[in-house]
Amino acid sequence: MTIPRLGIWGLPGIPEIGPGDDLAALLGDAVLAAAAADPELAPRDGDILVVTSKVVSKAEGRQVPVADRQRVIDEETVRIVAERATAGGGVTRIVENRQGLVLAAAGVDTSNVPEGIALRLPEDPDASARALCATLRARLGVALGVVITDTLGRPWRIGQTDIAIGAAGVMVVDDFRGRADGNGHSLAVTITVLADEIAAAAELVKGKTRHIPAAMVRGLAHLVAGLDAPGARTLVRRSEDDMFRLGSDEAYRLGYAAAMDERLARRGSG
């Protein structure tokens, strides 16, 4: 009998990352250091490296002065989904950014960065993941996958969880539509978002306060694929398929505009 098993371990010892640092080399060093400490952790075909987007952004020079944060948020915003005044006199905005992600402040963050600095998300997380994956496969001599993560809130659920915003060399979904469940019933809508589940699981060993920005996942070798596999950008739902696309502000504006149009039409017909 085969017993499904999943192993996840953090990769400590990665230093503070700055613009231009060779992130692939530092991640490779961390993988080999873990293997030196425990031979069971030596990299294998089918391992998946999960990396927080913050270190990717730092290496790619995505830092901006914190004084410019609001300007950068505006630049990264495609549309405002919802906003709410906070007790301190500020405003919390949930927006869609240029990568299609719906999140607070367009992902421009000040946590886990040096004082006075804000950090944008990577320009193209899938491209960043492919570059890391190709370099690490060559250095380590194994076929591994790479997932780049960020932390997001969710509608209807409190708190935050990590999701995949970039991926390379790994299947990001498992589409069960048209297949039968354990009782033989046909599945019509089930698509498991594997990359998000991997991202959330890895965060359990990375954490927000441990200074461990990367983790290795073992036990999902069947998900590791070629570098040409679809990336995490394919996980963004198309607007025409999104039943909840409109945020509260957008719905109010459209409703108000429709009501005004109807009022004007009634006046014209009177």
C-alpha cells in the first residue's frame, strides 16, 4: 500500500537581499547547506522550491522610498475595487494591479524591508520563477519546480494566506472536470489550484517573523514539469468569468450612473 506523504522544510541562513544580489546563488547555497546539515534534505528530482516574492523584489531592485509609496500604488493600480476609511484617518484600498492580482495597496508593502523603504512586487513573477528554476536546475543537477508567493486576504474569510504569484516547472492546477470522483460521480467544475496550496503549506515553515524566505516541498514530484509549463498568471480569473468582479465602489458607481440615466430617460419621455 502506498501512503501519500508530504515533507516541507525551511531554508534558513539566507542573508538580507539587496538590489543586484544573485538570488539564485543564495538560494542554491541555502539548499546545499540544508543538505549538509541533514543528508536526507539533499535536493532530488521533483522537489519544489517556494520563495517569498519579497526577496525576489529586493534582488530585482523594486525598492522605492516610503515617501513615494502612494504614488507607486497609484502607478501599479489598474482599478480600485473597494476602499474604506480607517480609524487613523487613512484609507484602505483593495485594487487590481497590473498583474491582474486583486489585493491591498497594489502589493506595495513595507513589512520585512529596511526602514524608509517600500517594496513593489516583481515586474513579472513568472519570468522571475523561470529564471530561478533554470539556474537552480543547472546548479543542483535536479529537476525541481519553483513557486513565488505573496500574502493576500480573501473575501468572506478573515486573515491572510500565501498564494502563488509566479511559478515555473510545476503544474499550477489539476483540472478534474470530466473525471469521476471516488463514488463514480462526474465532476463538472472542480479545478484544484495546486500552486496556491503549495504556497500556503510552505508558509507554515517560512512564517512572517522567522527570516526564512524560502522552503522546499517534497512529495509532489508528479507535479514537476518543464520550464514551458503555464505559470501563475494563468490563475487570474478572466473578467467575463468572474461573478464577483465588481467591488463595492464599482457597483455603487455603476448603479448610481444607471439610476441617473433612467431618470434622464424618464424626463425626456415625459
